[in-house]
Amino acid sequence: AVWPSGGSFTAAMVWFSAATQPFNVQLERERPPHVYDFFSYYRPNAEYAFTRLRQGDLPLWNPSQGLGGPFLATLQTGVLYPPNWLHLTLPPQRAFVWLAFAHVALAAVLAGLLARSLGATTLGSVTAGFLYSASLPLWGSVWTPPMLYTAAWVPGLLLAVDNAVERPGARRATALAVVLAAMILAGWPHALVMAALAAAITGTASLLLAAWRT
């Protein structure tokens, strides 16, 4: 998996340079167009949540939205998603940039590994990683962090399902549970539901193929 991972990481680096660098310097002063939700919802949520956590207070409620409302129970806040804890150590915008980069890299690596496990060549695996990391669900979700984070795990879910069906065992079941938990906590239920449907189809196809071979 070294070559697929290396190629995928390179693809993610290209994306990071092309998609985020032009905005880093002036982002605090000049907001890019068509990213209203990021600045009015996702970024304020991160600032509120992790400021409260740094103060030793669990943000169960947000008094600043409407007349107040549940905060921790709202999936899109992503408070319990472990990668988001980077917000505890970095300024919000910088944390979002690095989290976007990390998840595009994760998506590329997982897509490459999935392709490899399905029998693709090294070149095919690298190509799969590059194409998925550069696809619209990833590129188009940079300013919608929960969607990006959830979509990044999709190849990992399919890989975990295929592995668990092909050779069942505690380790593979654990890997599947970890990926599912990450996708739930990432905070985009729509992508999770669609990925779960794809995983069900993948698992069913793997079972039918195994039965056909026997």
C-alpha cells in the first residue's frame, strides 16, 4: 500500500496548495463568495464549542441561536468527532484548513486502498485515490466541513464492509465499527445514509460472490 498511499498523499498536497493557499492570508478580511454557511454557522459553532471546552465546560446548550437550543446533540457541530479537537490548539480558521487537508488526504489514501483490495494495479490504485480526492463531493464540500469529513470516510466504510464479509473476525468488525462511529460523529447524516446504502450493496454483492464461488 506504499505506492497508493504516497500517490494519494501527493494528490492531497496538490489540492491543499491549489484550493486553500490563495485564501489563507486575506480570509479574515475578505470572505470568498458563496460560503455564507461556513462563516455564519460552522465557524461560529467551532469557536463557541472549543472555547467552552478549553474552559472546562461541556457545551450542551447554545443560547446564541434563536431562543437557545441543543448544541452537543446537534451532529453538525462535530464536538465529539476526535479530529475536530484540533480546534483546541489552533485558531479556528487554521484548524479548518488543516482538517480539510487531512480529510482530503484520508479520502485519497482510503480510496487507493479500496481499489487495491478489489484487485486494481498500483497505477489503478493511485488513480482511484487521486480521482476520489479530486471529486466534487470532496472539492465541493471544503466550506461545508461535516460533509467533507463524512465523505472522506466513505471508501474506508466500503473497504471495512468488504473485508468483514470476506474474512469475518473481531478485528475486522472493530475496524468497521470505528469507521461507522467516525462517520456518525463527523456530522453529516445524509452522506452517512447514502454511504450505508452503498455499504449494504457492497456487502450483499460480496456475500453473493462468495456463495457463487463455493
